[in-house]
Amino acid sequence: MFQSHEILTIPAPNESPILPGHGDLFESLLNSALLEKLLAQGKEYLFVSNVDNLGATVDTNILNHMVETDAEFIMEVTDKTKADIKGGTLIDYEGQIRLLEIAQVPTEHVEDFKSVKKFKIFNTNNLWINLRAVKRVLDESTMDLEIIVNNKTTDSGEKVLQLETAVGAAIKHFKGAHGINVPRSRFLPVKSTSDLFLVTSNLYSLNHGELVMNPKRMFNTVPLVKLGDHFKKVNNFLSRFQSIPNILELDHLTVTGDVTFGSKVELRGTVIIVANHGDRIDIPSGSILENKIISGNLRILDH
């Protein structure tokens, strides 16, 4: 018995481009002839990372490890924190290494997937790939990446399914493929203004084009920062800080509502600032907030 399905088309010219995910990297290398060009130039290895990962730099130690182990594919993973509960992880599936994404996990097991105790590492999407191996796999037409189904809502409120593939899922097709646990410093994504807050603070400094954590930070972990909708746009974010606070001793920061920060503010421990609807909180310049919950209304006006 056959069933016929008709694809529903929605007239949305501004939202119609298909976002295939980064799994189309390999086909793009082939179809653009870039793969052949790189091989003809004598290139053997490809380093791939997310464009927003400011910690993704070429590390020759990892390249040397790849050569010494004859690995055709290496995935950099790092220790999971509460901020990374949705990140993909490596699993052993029927004796084969696989990448498991949260969208592939049955609903009843999502909390297990998010558990830092059960899944201790996650994929940074820093990948090292042997180009000759890529050509072999593509020539053999064995590249088979699982379709990941993501439930999305358009700006107009329509619920849609986004179908994509992940480049890391290709790990199962390469010989000697494995993951290596790297320092957190190799995973510094800037996807939101909360991330921007961290990388522009005194938590990091720039050393020869590489972000380096301040040695004065007592812990290697990064503070958990959640900035509300008033900080969502970059221009709004910038207008709310006279200067980025000192966060060397910060563990957790949550800010919601209409909040501004003066200059030379220092945040320590856990700081939660909540300005309810219609209220505004101005954190005075030079303030030191340590393990505080601040709510209500506080206005500071020029005299």
C-alpha cells in the first residue's frame, strides 16, 4: 500500500531559504571543486570550526596527534557545564562512534541527555579532517548523515519543521576517528549578548590574536550569565554599560528588566538583578555586589 503526501507550501518569500545545517560541508567541497583544488595544492588536513567560536584556533599539537594516530577525523570535545546541556555528545552505538544531538533524543530521555553526570562532554564542533579520506568517502557515495528534525516557529508565528544535518555526524564514516578532550578555552562561542558580555570583560585578554583567560581568575570555569530581553540587541547591550563590570570572582549573573550599569562595577558570587515592569534599576558606578538579589526601583539622575 502506498500513501501519497503533498508538501504544503507557504507563501513566505522572506523566510523561504532552506537552512540545511553544516552537514552539507562535504558536498559543498565536492561540488565547488574546492576539494580537488586543495588536494592538488598538496593540502592534507582541514580544520573546521563554527564561525562564532572565538576560541577555535589552529593547534599544531592536535594536528601532530592526528598524524601520529593515523586518525582520519578528530572531534574536539570539552567538559559539559550547566550552560552546555543542549550540546551534542559522542556515544558508542553498536561498536561505532556516533554524534548524538539533542534533537535526536526521545522526549522521555531529554533530561538524561542534559545530565552533566551521565554525559560529561559535548561537541565543540572544532573538527580535524583528512582531505584524502573525505574524497574516498565521497567517491564511494557512503556519506550518510542522519536528518535532524528541529521544531521552529517563524517570526510570523507559524510552526515549521527545519530539516538539517550536522557535520560532526560524519565521524562514523572515517577510520580511526575519535574525540579528544580539550580545555574550555577552545570553546568560546558568541551567540548572544550574554556571551558578548563574557568575552569583552576582564575575564579574558587578547594574546597574539587568541583569547586567554585572566590568570587572576581562581577557577577555570566560566560564569553563567543570563541577560534579559532589554540586552538582546547589541546596541541596547552597549548602551546599558558605562563599562563592562569586573567579573573575575563572578559565578552567576541574571539580569532582567530595565537595568543599567555605571562604570567600575564589580560582581562577585551570585548576583540576580530584577527590575519589574515599569521599574528601572541603575547600578551606581563603583558598586561591589557580592551574592546579592536586587529588585525594585533605583534611579540615578545627573544633577
